[in-house]
Amino acid sequence: MKVGLQIPDFSWPGGAARLGPELATVARTADDAGFEFISLMDHFFQIGVVGPPEHDMLEAYTTLGYLAACTSRAKLVTLVTGVVYRHPGILAKIVSTLDVLSGGRAWLGVGAAWNEEESRGLGIPFPPTAERFERLEETLQICIQMWRGDESPYQGRHYQLDRPLNYPKPLSQPHPPILIGGSGERKTLRFVARYGQACNLFPGPDLARKLDVLRAHCQDVGREYDEILKTCYFIFDVGEKGEKAGEVIDQLGRLAEMGFQAAIGAVAHVWDITPLEVIGSQVIPAVEGL
């Protein structure tokens, strides 16, 4: 079981003037502690389950580029990019750039997008659900084509690229891994089976069934189910001094029994650093063999 850090909020006690150095300290600590991933939400407004829209929110890929310079081993990923936020040709270039500058540590986390409020607020087109899923599939196809160096024109229903040129190519081979977020059974999990190297699901009573659905999609498309990394969103609350570390270990053990291989999520009071150190010294060694 791998452990990944997601940083969902930047309204920290030190304020915006301290965000740069404090974020660098958090990232370095997580990197040294053995976190497999460092991830960010790809939102421009804060989301309701975390805080009001006015809370501080950094743009994800600019921040991941900064974190690439602060770290040396953790994979860097959004959890996850809304497909309507960036043109797919630009998204492929962004992730390629992050991969090259990080030494091959970039992943593409992507989903169909859901936050209409921020899209409307910033003037980003937000088409109906069915169209967003069509755009998601075309985006996956375009990214994979560009990463393999195929410059032939792409003609889709929503995107047309005359020459999808992409140099330098990503360092990751055959391409930066694709993590698809969401639990929709008809489309999202089918896209995971067809295009993805990882899925990300949210906790709930139907988690085991979602994995069964993914397995069935893999069978339908001739994909090895075990090739796909199964990740689950998780809140790491080990307590101020690590008094809840045992509870976290037990919870991760239950996820591993279900078939999940990684848990990625927020760490309570991450700016205090101590919780990260506790996870590195107690939780990660206890679950790495699960």
C-alpha cells in the first residue's frame, strides 16, 4: 500500500506571503518521509466541502512545477484536472514539461470536470455532462498520441489538431501514467480500462463493487486488470502527536484487503509538519507490505 499526499487548501496560518517557503517545507518533508505521490486539486476556486470559494487556491500546474524543484522522488499529479480547463494539446504539453523538469515524475490526473461555479465564474465553457465525457475521451487520445510522437492530424468531434507536435518528449516511458478520477460505471471506469494506468475512487459503501465493474470493463477490452493501480481518496488524521496512527494503519489495511494499492489524500494540519513525520515514521513502514 502506497501513501500519497494531496494538498487541497492553501489558506494557511502564515498567509499568502509565507505560502512559498512553507509549501516547499511540506513538500520536502513528504518527499523525505516516503510519500509516493504529492498531488493537488485542480481548482481555481475553493470547493464547498473544504471551504468557501474565497479561500486561497493556487493554480495546480504552476504549483507542481514549483514542487518539482523542491523534491526529488515523489510522483507529481493533479487529483484531478477538469478536462474543460485546458485544451488537450496544451495539457499534453504541460504534463510533458513537468515530466522533463521533474526527471520523469509527472502523472496526468484527469476527469470529466464537475465544478460549474468556477467555470462560469472564470468564463470557461462548461458543456453538458455527455459532451464533457466525449471531450475527456478525445483528450486522452490526444495526449497519448502526442506523447508517442505521432504528429499526424487529429480529427475528433470536439478537437482538431493539424500538427500535434510535442518536443521535448516526456521522459516517462511509454508516457506519463494516466490516472482517471471518478467512479462512473458506464464511462469513467470504462475509460480507465481502455486508457488509464490508475483510477481514483472516493470512499463509500460501494467501493468493492466499483472494482468489480472495473474488472468487467478490463475483460471487455482485453486489458489486464492487475496492470491498473487502484487508488482511493483518504483523509490522513494521525492526531497532533501521532496518537491516531494505529487507526489510520487499520483503515489502510481494510482498503488493501479490498484491492486498493494506494491511498492519496489530505493530511490534517499539514503545515505543522509533525503529522507528515508521523506518517513517514509509523504509517508508511506499517502498510508498505500490504
